[in-house]
Amino acid sequence: MTLLFIGLLALSWTGLSLAVLAIVLRRIGTARQAAWRAFGIGLVVNTISAWYAAPGEPIAAVILIVLCHLLLLPALLLAARREEMR
């Protein structure tokens, strides 16, 4: 149960951070570019943070972060495509 809670928390935090970062980056380029930049920046920063935050099992923390980012990438790109179509 705790592992499920940690996974859902990581997924929701990743989704929130990617969405906010994409909104901020939207001002510098297209929506698709903002989505990819948000994905890249979020992946790098969160992976480094997870590596140092989990001294006992850094590999598991990094896998969780990468998995969360990969699960949210299609939704982020779909939102970018919808925004570009408007």
C-alpha cells in the first residue's frame, strides 16, 4: 500500500511540475517545443534529485521518476497538439 501511495504521489508531482514548466516555457516557443523542453528539464532535474534523495536505493528512485515522466509524455504532447490546433 505504501509503495502504491509513493508511486501515485510521484506521478502526480511529475504531472504538476511538467504542466507548470510547459506553461512557463510556452512563452518562448511553440507548444510542442515547450512540452519537449519541459520533459527534458524535468527528467534531468528530478532524476538527479531522486538519485541523491534515496541513498539506500537510488536506482529504484530513478526508475520511478523515469517511468512517471514516460507515462506523462503522451498526455503532454497531446495537450500541446490541441493547443497548436487552436
